[in-house]
Amino acid sequence: MKAGFRHLSFLALTAALLAPAAVTTRAAAQDDKRQDDKRQEDTQRNDRDQSRVYDRTHKDYHDWNENEDRSYRQYAGQNQQQFREYRKLDNDQQDQYWIWRHSHPDGDREKPRDDQDKH
């Protein structure tokens, strides 16, 4: 009877000591999966939206959104270029666009601000 009790006690103590490690390992695996899913989702969104692009000439970043896409299409039309996706342009062509873009700001930036209303 004593031998059976020892074995049972040993198994209970082993299970009690290993349980936290098993729970931690499972939680870490779930967390890793969540992080991998988020990374993949972010990559897909960035591939789809191409949310930020670097302007080498002016050394700044620009958000690529509908407004920037509209400006790029306007640039291509004004320069009689066949439309190609921005990310497929070579570095020189991208630099030319940003030079043009900085000299053609958005409409809301072009308008001078009047701090005082003139009556």
C-alpha cells in the first residue's frame, strides 16, 4: 500500500509542477499565431494600399492614398506618359514625380489663408 501511495503522490506532484509550463507553452503558441496573423494581415494591407512611400529627393515620406493616386494620374496625363503603377516605376521616374508633386501641392495647401475677414 505504501508503494502505491508513493507512486500516486509522485504522479500528482509531477502533474502539479508541469501544469504551469504546459499552460505557458500553449499561451505562447497562441500569441505567436496571433502575431503571425497580424503580420500577414499588415503585409497584405500594405501590398494592397501601398500606404507609405519614400521620396528620395526631398528625404521624406508620403502617404499613398486616393488623393496621391489622383495627383499621380494628373502628373502622368500632363506629361503625356502612359499610366504605370507608381511602384513599377524606376527610381529616376519616381524622383521626377516627387519633384513635380512638391511643385504642385494639393488644392487646400495652395489657397492663401486670410486670418481676418475683410468686409
